[in-house]
Amino acid sequence: MVSRVIPVDPFDLVIFGGTGDLARRKILPALFRRFRDGQMPEDARIIGAARKDQDADAYRQSVREAFAEFLRPSEQGDPAMEAFLDHLDYLPIDAMGDGGWSELKGKMRDDVPQAFYFSVAPSLFGALAERLHTHGIAREDARIVVEKPFGRDLGSAQALNATLAAHFDETQIYRIDHYLGKETVQNLMAVRFGNVLFEPLWNAQYVDHVQITVAEEVGVGGRGAYYDKSGAMRDMVQNHLMQLLCLTAMEPPNRFEPDAVRDEKLKVIRALDPVAPADIVRGQYNGAKGASYLEDAEASDSRTESYIAIKLHIANWRWHGTPFYLRTGKRLKARASEIVVHFKETPHSIFDEDAGRRANVLSIRLQPDEGIDLRVTIKEPGPGGMRLVDVPLDMTFAEALGPDAENVPDAYERLIMDVIRGNQTLFMRGDEVEAAWAWTDPIIAGWRDRNDKPVTYEAGSSGPEEALMLMHRDGRRWREIA
């Protein structure tokens, strides 16, 4: 059943970029759902801030239109919507100048938590941070939320962190990665550290290998110009997949609190071995079932990858010799995000060869059907000898929770409420970001120095054949994307 809702204290939340796509599609719908479910107090205030010159009534109307587009069908016409819109205000703000800042200061209260969501391009982070202090708006306990990308390499990440640190303490900075707010990602920690069944087996002695997959059906679409300067490594591996890897591989923290968890994640990143060129596959989708990557990116020639698969190792006692396989790509056959832990076969089978050998597999599905299943070996029913089959012990949230499944908070709902509470556990720390780039940069530099060109793969497929061979040469297979 859905957990009891615990209301947060009254707050002032300013959304810079309040008219942008992220605010319309994710941030404001998330806040509405928290208001509807009773977690957002009546005297909470949300102030949209952007360049557009409009008043609060016009802003509320634009949010009403966004809700008509982005809320679920079951949420349309909810009587709580108009009450929520009454909590919205708006100010035109000049991020690079002084327009609107004194007005914003006049709207902020002194006796409630302050949060400022930087839903803007990273190039504006410094200007916003500076003006919040120059105009005396941000208090010492104010919180800022920043979206990825957190730089595009180590140097730019360090510069960004330095810019933010010039105006805010690390305890005030919330670097948001929505993957960390997903219910199944947090359940990964619950499965590991809340069950004596798993943690004793969570090491190289019992785990054969781990697969982490984030597959997308869509192409780069309208993001072609941005994506072609980024690629799958920067856009997905350095942040989303890296965080999933850390939560899968980290040591148990001494308690579930921000720095204890993030300290252990940082140790994983710093223990990553360099990756050999033979353990990397980069690909671009072709146009067999629609536009090719080059058409979508509007580039006549590009060496940017829309797909990447990597085999890596973690140099510590727990994981010595156990490979981790990461893959992500666009225009694949299905949308799927999952972590799959393949345990080793039993050291000795008491059954004859006809019974076959089996190994347990734990699958944590992040999307689209959130849930966890464990494949265990049983005897196939019926006479005629001992025949073994694998069956799943399945907990699909939609089935386990029934009608309540739709009301499980999404990632943005949970993470924004954590900002208001002042809980940084599910947010990245500056040294985490820099350590991830320190590992990523040499890999990118390596394929540039070698002038590597991505291989092609058919749109709607499981990815390049070379990625299949990355596993086959080790006697393993990728879990089918479905």
C-alpha cells in the first residue's frame, strides 16, 4: 500500500526557468501531485521566474494549459487543480541584469525554508547564484537545485562547482539526477541492506556479473544540435548509469544519511579501473526504420555515439574479477531501464546432465514496469525424472499495489520534497561529479586520439552486433531488451 503522506513545512520555492519545458512537464506536475495528496501545506508558495513579461494570472493560465498536456488522464479535472494554481506567483527576471530582483526579494519570507530551482542552462547558474546574494535574497540556509549537465568534462565541472561554491555551501547545493528518485532505485538499497538473504552474497564470490541497461526507443529528435556535442557517454553514462553502478556496488554505509551514502558512492567511482579500447563499443543508429542519427542530428558526418556499451571492473576486494557491463542507446527496440545481477552457478550439481545447470538472477526494473524479480530454480512439475526450470518470484509494483500503483510518487515528486526537508541523500555531491568526470575524460580522449568511428546499428534493434560480441567472448549474453 502507498506510504502515509508526511506534510512538509511551509516554504517558498522559486523556479528559475518557470516557463520552460522541464518546469511544465515535470516540476510543476510533481508539485501539484504533492499538493493534491496533502503533503504540500496550504501556505506554501511557488514563484515562477523567467524572461517572459507576463503577470501571475497569465502564468497560471499557461500552467493550466501545461497540465492539460502533461497530467495523466485520471488527473484531468481534479478539483485540487485550481486550489494549487492559487499558490503560484510569477515575476519577470533578467538573469544577466538587475531587472526583477528587488521585486523577488520583496516576495520572499524570512520565517520559512527557501529553495531556488535552477531549471535553466548551466551557463546561467553563476549569474543566478551571484544575484541571489548581491540582492540579499538567499539566506544562509537557502537551498539551490541544479539540473544536469554538471559540466561536459572535469575542467568545466570543477569551474561550475567553484562558481556555485563562491555563493553557496556544499550543504546548500542539490544536484538532481531523477534516476535516484525512482522507487526501484531506492528499493535496491532496501533489498541489499534490509535483507540478510542478499548482502552476504553481494560480492565476487557469488556474483558472476552485473548488467546495467538504459534503453530508449526515441532518437535524438529535436535535441540533435545539443546531443551531437554530448553523446551517450556524457549524456547518460557519466551521470545516470554511474549513479546506478554506485548504488549497486557500494559498501554498506554506517547509516542512511546524506554524507554516509555519498561517501560510499564516491569510493566506487575512485575504484574504477581504466577501460581498455577493446571493452568499449560505440554505435550510431541508421535509417532502416526511420531517420538515421545523421539526419536527426542534421550532420553530414558525425562521430558522436548514440549507443555505448562498456565492460568495466572495480578494483576492490568485494568486486575483484566480477565484470560490470553497462549499455545505453537511442532508437533501440524497446524502452527499458534495469539492473540485473547474475549470480554464479552452484559449485556442484547433484542432478544429472539432463536436468541442466541453473543460476539465480535478480532483476531490478526501473522503467517502464517498475518492480523486482528473482529467478529461482525449481523442479518442473510432472513425472519422468528431475527436470529443472527457472521461475520468477515477481514483485511488479502495478500488481502488488493495485489501484494505488498510479499514486506512487514519481522521482521529481520525491526529490523536490527532499529539497524542502533539507535531505541531500539522493543528490550528488560535488566531489562525486568531479570523480566521475576524472574517470570519463580519459575514455573520451582515447577514442578521439584513435579517431574511432561509431559502428552502425539498425534502428529498432537491440544495438550493434559488436556489443553482442563484447558479452559473447566472455561466454555471457545480454539480457533481451523487451
